[in-house]
Amino acid sequence: MSTSTRKAREVQARERLILRTAEAMVAERGYLGMNMDRIAEATEYSKGTIYQHFANKEEIVAALCVEGGERRVELFRRAASFDGRPRERMTAIGVSTELYLLLHPGHVQMEQLFHTESIREKTPESRLQLLFATELGCMDAVVGIVRDAVTEGDLTLPDDVAPEDVCFGLWSLTYGGQSLIAAKPHLGEVGIAEAAAALRRNQHALMDGYAWGPASHAWDYDATRRRILAETFPEEAAATGLV
Amino acid sequence: MSTSTRKAREVQARERLILRTAEAMVAERGYLGMNMDRIAEATEYSKGTIYQHFANKEEIVAALCVEGGERRVELFRRAASFDGRPRERMTAIGVSTELYLLLHPGHVQMEQLFHTESIREKTPESRLQLLFATELGCMDAVVGIVRDAVTEGDLTLPDDVAPEDVCFGLWSLTYGGQSLIAAKPHLGEVGIAEAAAALRRNQHALMDGYAWGPASHAWDYDATRRRILAETFPEEAAATGLV
Amino acid sequence: MSTSTRKAREVQARERLILRTAEAMVAERGYLGMNMDRIAEATEYSKGTIYQHFANKEEIVAALCVEGGERRVELFRRAASFDGRPRERMTAIGVSTELYLLLHPGHVQMEQLFHTESIREKTPESRLQLLFATELGCMDAVVGIVRDAVTEGDLTLPDDVAPEDVCFGLWSLTYGGQSLIAAKPHLGEVGIAEAAAALRRNQHALMDGYAWGPASHAWDYDATRRRILAETFPEEAAATGLV
Amino acid sequence: MSTSTRKAREVQARERLILRTAEAMVAERGYLGMNMDRIAEATEYSKGTIYQHFANKEEIVAALCVEGGERRVELFRRAASFDGRPRERMTAIGVSTELYLLLHPGHVQMEQLFHTESIREKTPESRLQLLFATELGCMDAVVGIVRDAVTEGDLTLPDDVAPEDVCFGLWSLTYGGQSLIAAKPHLGEVGIAEAAAALRRNQHALMDGYAWGPASHAWDYDATRRRILAETFPEEAAATGLV
DNA sequence: CATGAATGAGCCTTCATTCAT
DNA sequence: TATGAATGAAGGCTCATTCAT
């Protein structure tokens, strides 16, 4: 039995190695730059072995997405459990997305890939379910915070605005901001000097726009942010140098 | 000379045809689905002729991005010249992005492609400059509106917030929202029913967050939107069915 | 010793299982559709074990041919021992080929494969001998009947016609007819409605052509056929639904 | 225009070269031994060029079958037009099949391949139609002869025997006989010394069996055969050494 | 200038066979 | 003796690019 567990561990380790290698390749040279031959060479396994773990190229991308999704859900859950007022917890979600991007650059790219190219078609339903589940998990965490804010009286939404719509706004803003930062290295030249900081400010502006209290001028969210990093994500903060 | 101008016109026309064809291919079948053979066949020109216009496949993508950028700048300029208060003009910018997406679906995809794949490396500096110029053009139009808002007293920015940062927020929100709508067909299943409307509300929430007057509860921006469509983009509105 | 016999029995059983599995695969998906992985999976033995029984893929095909040959010899011998006049016994041979085809579809295919592909080269001489022996066995059974017909005065062959030539005729006719039926599903569209019945009639026409008595118009060979099925191949007839 | 005809000729020539090469490969090393790389190498064209003529491997087999079918129809038509009594003309059909086998060994193999492997599935309907048309052409020629025999009073068929059934008999006998000769090089060791001659005798025995006059003992069909070779197939006879 | 046949590197994938455990 | 992961050669096919006509 110890044999089988050791083997299982080896299998897992190899799978991780393959995924890490593939991820790096996509990040560096794009989807077309990631190919099975190169993965085989880089991992020092044979092509056949790679195929024993992943039935085809698309499966690798899908696995990468699922894996990333799971990591993100985990971060989101921890963020949502931050000890503080709802808006502080939502701030923690923002911090977690920042950390996620720093810890796993290239994963956003993977997700885009998954939609852009016709990879989806080749992915078995089961994996698509997994993927959807992670998305749902993230959404649940975030919507929960908005609902808590409403319950606790920090936020009053107009009749025609659902909690999900607020989430969608923050999601759009964050996803868009991070994408732009990744895609346009010349943001500085267009006048956007500190894009990451600007993104944070915009997140708060959006919450202010919904009159989600306490408003940013009435609360020290920088202090909150420091607390989040220290209390909820100490390791990640250290690893990424976000302190 | 009249000969050479006719020829020049023909060249331009052909170039446009090639680009339109390529664009449609990427939109329908992804980057891998666009190939020189198919373009040649669809345009009814020979492959050699295609190569006389574009040195390689990447050039086509780059040209498509530039062209799309130019079209967008034009829309932005018209939006910015809308006759109304700055926030109304910014609303017009939002409308123009909506129209742009409807008129040129697939262009967002092209832009992502340009970054995702290692196309950039093969693109000559001159074309990169053109591309950058269009982005700058958009930015200028938008920043101009923010500045006007400040000048006219509708908006007061804190010391640590530059007009560009506000633009970045709206840009992020819009780009992110549109990307999510395109990429996640199952937004409805996650609770986001009317994504496009939600995006517009979020844009206004963000401006409200910056206390950009008149606030959304103090002004009928739906009416503004109708005016924009009717006065500034009548043709585009008709073409896209946005009324 | 009882141990070793049990083991020998197990080995045989496993070998049979492997062959049955392989046979079904070839019948269903062609030679390329039969591969070692699939056999291993279907038999629930490991690939290594398969290789312990058969040195390579070609050996399996060869073994399948030998095995099929042996089954056929057995059927032929039983047919030849049918209680009746020589031409009736030859009719029994015809019935046995019909039954064989129904009981082991795909074996004809195997034999063709054995010749078509360069499998022969990889087959050891010993197995080729076995294969040849089964063919000889069939031939012996059939030639014996022709000789008996001559001896009993039912058949008089010209000087330049050997009993083997008559056998060759019937063999060709039957093999050809069965191959055509298997290969051309559209025989009906060419005007050949009841191919199997037509084949039987042609076999009798050929024997009539050699003036092998009793002629078909002078004997009820349909009754003979029914007797053969009932007396000599009751089980096979039941299994194939030939009644 | 002369350019285009020259080009067309070149294309045809190349196509023929590819088909000839492929045919030889299948004949020598089986279907699996014929592969696109090897064809490219043998023809001294690049793989891409081969694919410009044939969309895939299966297309080559299909083309080979069609081509062979057309050649056969032509031979059959000429045979059917032999100047003589119907049974002599049918003898000419037999001669044509002999010549065909000698002129195009390996084509029978191709046809078997076409059925054995799942090549059919990949063949476009249009080519299947062509193939079917050639078969129909052969059938028409042969059935026509049988009908003429009936009309001219040389042959009287029982009510339950259609002309097509007689054709099926001769087809089976010939196809089967030729297949056996090709597949079993050791027929001699089984007692069948002169297989080709035996096949001819069996064909006549079959016709005798149907009482198709003049019977073989009442007519010198060897002389007929010589006439056929000399009058109808002089070139083919010379080329194959059949005299 | 236009053409489109020719090229061939490169990609994804399969599978017979081996061999350490 | 059984296992099945690992191997890697080989195969079918695509497509950007070139160049003779």
C-alpha cells in the first residue's frame, strides 16, 4: 500500500510538473508556442508519457484552468472569512485577486485561451463542470459578502440592482484592470502611472458609488489592507513581496 | 498620375477586403482557423497577391488591430463631441464602446491575440507606433472629458487621483465587462441576468463614486443615452438594432 | 503434476480469451482497430501478460488463423462423415462453410489480413506449418468425397481433370461467393437478390456441370440440406438460426 | 491555352505516378506499408504536393479502385463485343479477367482493402458513385451476354434462376479462384497443379451445369480462346505473354 | 505584377514493445 | 510471474512561405 501511495504521489508530482511546464510555455510563447514535443523535452519525459496523463493538448489547458480555479476559490474563501465589516471583507477579495495574479501570472491568459480558441469543444463535460463549479464557488463567496452588507445595513440596493450586479461590477473592474495591466505594458506612457494602486482606488470608488458604507473617506482602507495581508494572507504576501 | 491614384485606390480596396475576410475568419474560427489559403480562396486573390500586401500572417493581425483602433478613435471623437455636460459626453463614450463591440465583434479578440501570441515580436516598429497612436487618441478623447468636468466644476478629484486614473477605471470596467460577457455565456446561470444593462449601471455607479455630477439619481441618463444614439450615432444605432 | 496441468489449463483458457477478444476487435474495427492496449484492457490482463503468450501482434493474427483453420477442419470432417451419397456429403461441406461463416464472421477477414499485410514475414515457420496442415486437412476431407464419388460411379472425370480440380472449383466458388457477399452490401442493387441461395444453386450447377450424379433435377437437395442441418449440425444450426 | 493543357497533362502524369507508386507499395508491403512519407520520397515530390492531389490516404486507395474499375469495364466491353456465340463472348469475359489480373496485379488487393479497412467511411459519396458505376458497367456487359444467350436459345433458365444469378456464379468462381491463386502460393502442394487452367475448366463446367450450349464437349473453346486473344486482345496478350 | 503549385518543417497523436518493480 | 508506466519511432496532416511561369 505504501508503494501505491508513493506511486500516486509520483504521478501527481509529474502531473504538476507537466502543468507547470505547460503554463510557463503558454505564458512565454503563447498557446501555439506550447506544444507536446516541447513539453516532453522540457519535462524530460517522453511524449508518450505526457499523453498518459493528458489525452490531448486541450486537456492540459483545461486542467490548468481547473487547477487555477480551485486555487482561486480557496483564496476567495479565506478572503471572505476575514474578520471585519462586509466592505472590509470585499476589500480582502480584492487583495486576493491581486495576490492571485502575482502568484500565478499567466493563468488569466489560460482562461482567455480557453474561450478564444475552440478548446472548449474538445473538453469533456466533466471537466467543464469542474470549471463551472470553481466559478460558482468564487461567485458565492463574493455574493455572500454583498448580502451580508445588505443585512447589516451597510448597503442598500435600489430595487433594480441585484447583489449579483454589484459583484459583476467589481468582477469586471478587476478583471478588466488586471487584463489591461498585463496586456499594455505602456500604460505609464498613457498617463496611468500606478495602475495597481489606481485599480484599488477604482474598486473603492465603485463601492462608494453604491453608497456601501463605510465610505472610503470615512474609513482607513489602507489599514484594512495591511491587516488583510498580515492576518489572512501572511504567506502569500511574503512570497509576492507585497508585505 | 490619375493612373497611379486609381491603382492606389485599388490597392486600398484589396487591402480592406483582405482584412475584412481575415477578421471574419478569426471571429468565426479563431486564430488557427484563419490561414492564408483560406483568405486567398475567400478573397479570390492568389496567395502571392496576399503576400504582396502583407509580408506575413502576423502583419495581417497587426493591421487589423491598427485599423480597428482607428475606427474606435473615430467613434470616441464623435462621442466626445456630443453636445451635453461632461458626464453625458462620457456616457456617449460608453455608448460608443457598446456600438463598437456590436459593429466589430472579433476585434477585441484580435487585440487579445496580439498580446497572447507572440505576434508582437514579428510586428515592425512602425506598425506598433500606429497602434500606440490610436490608443493615445482614445485616451486623449476620454481624458479631455474628465478634464472638462473638472474645469466645469462637475467633478472634484482628490489630490492623489489623476484624471487618467478615472479613465483607467472606466476603461477597466468596460473592457472587463465586455470581455466577461463575450467569454462567459453562462453569466445568467451565475445570477447576472442582464449583463449589458448591469455594465451600464456599474459605469454610472463608478462615476457616482467619484461624485461626478450630476449624480445618476439626479439626472435621466437613459434619456441621455437615447439622445446620444439618435443624435451622434444614428447610423450605427440603426445598423446594430440598438435603436 | 496436477498443479502443472491446472496451470496449463489456465494458460490455455487465457490464450483463448485473448484470441476471442482480438478476433472480435478485428471483426468490428479492422486490423488497425485491434491493438495491444485495447486487448489488454478488454481481457483485463496486463500488456505484459499478453506478451507472455504472444511474442507480437502478428503472432496473434497467425494464431487466430490456425485456430480458425482447426475449427474448420473439424466441421469439414463432420460434414464429410454425413450419412449419404457423395454428392450429399459434398453438400454437407457447403453447409459447413455457411455455418462457419455465420459462427465466425471475421475469420475470413483474418485470413485475408494474413496475406494482405506483411504479417507472414514475422510468423515463425512452425506456425506456418500448422496453418498449412489445417488447409491440407480440409482439402483431404473434400478430395476424399470426390474420390468416393468416382469410386462409387456417381462421377466420371475426364482424363485431364483431377479430383483436386473439382475441389478447387467448389472452393473458388464458395470462397468467392462468400467474399462478395461480405464485401458488396449492394449486390441487391446489381440484381442479385438472394445471394446466399444463389450461391448454393451455383454450387449444384457446378457439380451438375461435372455430371456428378444424382443431378440436381433428379434429387431433392433441399431435403438433404435439411437433414444435414438436423443430423450433423444441430447445435450449430440452432446457434446460427439456420434451423 | 497550350500552357494550361500542358499543365493539365503534367498534373495527370503526376497523379498517375503517385497512383502507380502507391499501388506498388500496397502490392509489396500491404496497406500499412504504403504511407505518405514513402510515397513522397519515392515520387520525389514533397508531402504537400501529394496532398494537393489527394486529400488523404484513403483517397488514394479510392482513386486506385476507381481507376482499376474503369480499366476493367473497358476490357469487359471489348470482350462482350467479341464476334461469336454468347458462350464464346462469355469466354471472352473470362479471358479479360485473366488479362486484367496479369496487367494489374495488386488491384484485387486494393479492392479488398477498400472493404476490409474502414476506408469507405472516409471516401466522399461522389467517388463511391464512380466506383459503383464501374461495377454496374461490368455487370451490364456480362448480364447482356446471358440475356443474349437466352434470346438466341442457347440457354434456358429455370423460373427461379435470374440471369444475374448465373453472372453471380461466374463472378464468384472467378473472383474466388483468382483470390486463392494470389493468396495461396502453395496450391500446387495441395494437389492443384495448374490453377489457372483449372479455373477456366471450372468456368466451363459451371456453364455446362446451366446447360448453356454449346456444351464444352461439343465446341472447341480452346480455339475460341485463341481467337479471343488474337482478335480482341492482341496487345494485352502480347504484353502479358499469354500469346 | 499576379499566380498557385511546390515545399518541408512542424504538429498532434498512436501504439508496439520493453523493463523495473 | 504479472504489471503497466515509459518509451520513441512513425504516421497523417497542415500551413506559412517561396518562386518559376
